[in-house]
Amino acid sequence: MASPYDLRRSILVLLLVTASAWEEEKKTFIVQVQHDAKPSIFPTHRHWYESSLGEATSIIHTYQTVFHGFSATLSAAEVENLESLSHVIALIPEQVRQLHTTRSPHFLGLNTADRAGLLKETDFGSDLVIGLIDTGISPESQSFNDRDLGLPPPNWKGQCVAGKGFPPNSCNRKLIGARYFCGGYEATNGKMNETLEYRSPRDTDGHGTHTASIAAGRYVFPASIMGYAKGMAAGMAPKARLAVYKVCWNAGCYDSDILAAFDAAVADGVNVVSLSVGGVVVPYHLDVIAVGAFGASEAGVFVSASAGNGGPGGLTVTNVAPWMTTVGAGTIDRDFPADVILGNGKVIGGVSVYGGPGLSPGRRYQLVYAGSDGYSSSLCLEDSLDPKSVSGKIVVCDRGVNSRPAKGLVVKNAGGVAMILANGPFDGEGLVADCHVLPATSVGAAGGDQIRRYISLASQLRSPPTATILFRGTRVGVKPAPKVASFSARGPNPVSPEILKPDVIAPGLNILAAWPSSIPPSSLPSDHRTTDFNILSGTSMACPHVSGLAALLKAAHPDWSPAAIRSALITTACTLDNGGGEGTLLDESTGNASSVFDYGAGHVHPEKAINPGLVYDISTYDYVDFLCNSNYTAHNIRVITRKAADCSGAKRAGHAANLNYPSLSAVFQQYGKEGSRMSTHFIRTVTNVGDPNSLYRVTVAAPADTEVTVEPDTLAFRRLGQKLNFLVRVQTREVKLSPGSSTVKTGSIVWSDAKHTVTTPLVVTMHQPL
């Protein structure tokens, strides 16, 4: 029989376990509130919000610009209580987002020597403010100097928030605002370790400094990393002002902090928001980035977001709301060849920006595949390599799981003299250059297979396999370029297949930009090298290219809406490379032709975008109609738009694909009646921003086995700002498809006068349901 002491102890343990489990159930929510319902007895909205919560629950952030409400970590009971209150509109569960980790201005045609053009006509973007929502900034970088810059724009209301490693004088006339938001991060992870992170806008990652300088870095010469990519570094809008909003920490980027950054950025007066983070794709009313971006767009702020690095697989694109511009990544005409020369004389192409002592000239080193000892060793994971097997040898590691430079460190610590990093089948032939800690190069999947076969055959012949790596420096003028980067996320749009995403691609592979000198170029703690510039790859790098271009376009056309700017970028994008051929852009992962689901409308072309001729504009009411026709409920639309939704007029728009978007996507569901006719239509409105008196004629490149008609086939404009409508009819027939499969056909509709060419991609998808 248990003693009273044992019984009391059991009860206490049970209570502690129950309390612990209850605490574990607490989750962070973003709570939307009817803003104008605040009773007058409460002096502020925060006091009102706190009255609905328990004493033990504190508010993380309050929101009042792009969103109305607050965020807090709530128990199940508190969630239930809030849901019962009439003034609470919605509770959105928090997501954790991840980062989507400069010759590019020259490659894009932005030349400082030109006496006319986008840079000169906009004074390099000097009156515009770009807000970077990222990991912060390294303010002492020369890319952010304020030489010859005037006072900030008169409507600027932002702040320079000081903190650890970020004194009050960190801002200047270039970096005019800096804030940080960590409440959501700490609500989930506890108080940050300030020996590893800075509670301030100071960048301890490098990503934010890199993206900020891509968007708006000043001219810096000389710029290079370890002797590679020597030249002048510059951002897209070199005189544009920067405001940074640090939301990404060691454990990720938390929705409640991201929304607080959106709220502050719009209130501060930014013109462009650049966001190189993303996460799981969810419906728009549950996507805090989509909600924040809608409020920003409604306020006239252009939002550029990275498409994600989930490529080359399909349906991987993120940040897909139609009021955001979604940016994929392309290559540029520069690479860093580092070739593998095998003992049998074969040469396998690779890339690297390793800048230390090379391998001995003329010597061949024994070559070993780490995968001979199992899965962990094949990936060169920490402590997976046997020094007896790899010491003094070049080690072949498979890509995946741990970072690419980290694999090199594992090889180095085990005594290996060099590393060959081989892509797997999913990565294909896409190559990313890294600043390795030992002689190393990256090779494609086919090259990796060749090397492994050589090792296997040589071993069978009892002849030790050998190799060396030859580092060839920087090569420019590479053709063909651009290609779609292997990692760049692809469509179709998983939320709204009627909206083509990504919208465009921009330079995102091996991009040189500013870097904090306190952070090693490999980001490995044991790496003691320093550099002021670094080479990174990702749609994270592509996004700020478009952010900077958007600032230039806004400077050139102050009256343009975010939708008009996006339209100019889309309808002038290029689908041809610099190889001089007539084919479409190539896919880096396969070497084959890419598709609109890979590059959207194509690669951005800034000098054409400044004068597009016609634009497809979109109002807030158009987006509401789109949401109505996408079967969002009135309640869920209100979560996104902060207003009561009226869907009665949406029927006039017809269907979701009739949003006045500068691309056309027809999605047909087949029902097994092969040969039966299917049809749809699109209504579009174009606004004349070219010449007052202009006549545009249409040219249709219909998708295969599809009939496309445009009415009318000419558009006669008599003044600037005039709007004219046209109707596109698309007809096709059902084809034989297996259940669950799809077929995609592409074409275009091009309006042109003697001066402008306005290209609208057309995609026809036929899907056979399961």
C-alpha cells in the first residue's frame, strides 16, 4: 500500500507533467481584430488587446498599418476564448520561414557610362527607399557609404534603432532606417544567446548585408573575393536609400516578426519591400507574408519576394500571391571554372572560388569516394570519415544534408588534401561556386558519375585512381546566358494555377556582393579568413535585383502602381539568351530548353521596362474580385484585405483568371471525353504609358493544337493614361491523359506599335483528374 508521502509525490509529479504538457501546447498566433471596435475606456489598442488575455500571457507585437491586431503565445483555452469574441476576426498560426539562400548590373545593361538610360534618368534611384526584411546589415561596408547623397526623402518617418554592435551613428544618408524584431523568435525559443547573436540590426549571418548591397549598393572599386570576380561592385539602384528590418535569427524567421516588419516599413514610408525568405505554401488568408504584402501593395509599396530554392522540381514556387512579384533565379555570363583532371586524362568541368594554396602542379593525388564506407560518409557528414582511408587523398563527397563548405571542413579535418563535391540526380548539372576551406570544386551529376565509375574501374584493375584540380580563376562572356538556375523554384502556382508564377527571373547564381568582414566567407566558425565581399547563390540574390529595378522604375514613373511596375517587368522580359539563337532559355539542371513554369515571363530587361508602352494595372477591388472568384469566403477575404468583402460584383469578372494580370493561364479539367471541345476566355485592360497617339496590333503565337482569337486585333490610343479592353478566347480539345497527369502548352500574345513590344505569356494546362 502506498504511503501518503508517495501519493502526494505522485500527484505532484502528475501536476507538473500536466502543467508542462499544457505549456508545450502553447503556440504563437497572429490575431486579427476589428480595429475600429476599441471601446473608449481603453487608452490604446494594446491595453484593449491585453484585456482579452490572461495575466500570464504577454503581447509580442501589435500591428496597425498593413494589419490590425497583435501576436501572442496562447494556450488552447485562450485561443477558444479569443475565437468567441465578436471583435476578433481571425487567428493565424505562426509559421517559421527560412532564407532563400557584381557583374550583374553590367549583364542587365545598366551601365554608368551611358548618357541616357534607366540609371541616369532616375538619378540612380536617389529619392526612393528600399526596405529589406532580412538578417540585418553591416553598416560599415563601403557599399553603404553616403558620399554625395542629400537628405533623406521628406516623407521618411523611420528610425535608426541602436543596440548591441549597432551604435546610434550607424545610420547615415544611405542607410536611413534600421530596426529589429525578435519577439516571435524569443517567444518560441526563449531569450536569445547574445554571445552568438546581436539584439540589434547588426547582421551576424551575412545574408542581409549581401541582399541589401545587391538592391542598392554604392559603387565600390576594387571588389573581389579571394582574387575572384575582380571589378566594380554596385547594386541595381546605387543611390536609393536603404531601411533594414531584421527578422531572421539563428532559428529562422518568424511570422509575427515578419508582419511587424511589414507594418513598420509601410508606416516608415518605404517605396519597395524586398523579402528573400519563404516557407510552406498555404492559402493566402493563412499566409502572413501574403497578408502583409497585400497591405503594403494597397499602400502603394512594391513587394518583391524570392521564389524559393526548391528547384528543379515542379510545384515548388513560394510567395505566390498575385499582389507580390515573385522572382526566380538565372545565371549570368560569368563563372569560376575549377576542373577535375582524372588519371586517365579525362577532364570534368567544375566551379569553385577557393582562394588558398593550390595543389602541387603536375602532381596526381590518390582519389577516393567517401561513399565506400556508407551513407553518412558519402555525404561527408561530421565525424563520418576514417582518416586512414582519406588522409593525403582527394575525397569525392555527395551533395546534400550539410552545407557544401562544411563537407570540405570534414574532409580537411580527416586529413584529406582536397574535395570534389558531386551533385546528385535531383541537382542535375547546376553548379554553385563556394569559398571552400581547402582545395575543392563542385561538379554536376553526370561528372560525378564519371568520377565514381573511374574510381570503381581503377580499383578493379588494381591501379590506384588519381586526380588533381585545376583552378582557372574568373571567366566572363560565358555563353549561353542566362540559363534558369538549377535550384530556382518552379511552377505551376500551387495556390492559384490561374496566375503564372514565378513572374520573372533575375541574376541569382554566384553573385558578388557586400559581406560583413566579421563573418568568414564560408560561414564556418573555424574559418578565420575575412573578406568585404562574398559570392552567394539563391533566389535570395535574384529578388533584390528586382527590388532595385522596381525602385528605379518608380523613380522614373512616380505615378505607377506596384502592379504597373510588375507589368512593365513582365511584358518586357526576355526569353532568349546571349548565344544568338532563336531558342528559349536553357535549364541549367538538364541543359535542355526551359519553360514558362521555370522562368515565368522571362529574364528581366531593365532598359526596356522603363518604356513598356502598355501596362496591365490592378486595383485593390480587382484583387477582391479575384479572391471571390477563387472561392475564398467573405470572412477569409476580410483577413487578407482588412475590409468587409462584397463579392456581388465579382461575377462580372467571370472567373479568377480574369484578374488583369500580365500573363494568361488557362487550366482545363478533362473528364475523359477525348476530342471534346473546351474553351475559356480572358478579359484584359491595358493602359497607355507610351506615346499619346499610338496604334497597337496583336500577334498571336497560339499553343500547339489550340485556337486563340483576340478581339479587337488593334488598339488605337489617343492619349496617355487611356485604357482599352480586349478579349482573348482560347479553344482546345481534350487529349488522352492518364489519371492525375497533365499536359502543358505555351504561347504568347504580343501587342506592338512601331516602338514598343508588349508580350503576354499564354499557358494552357490540361489536367486529367484522378
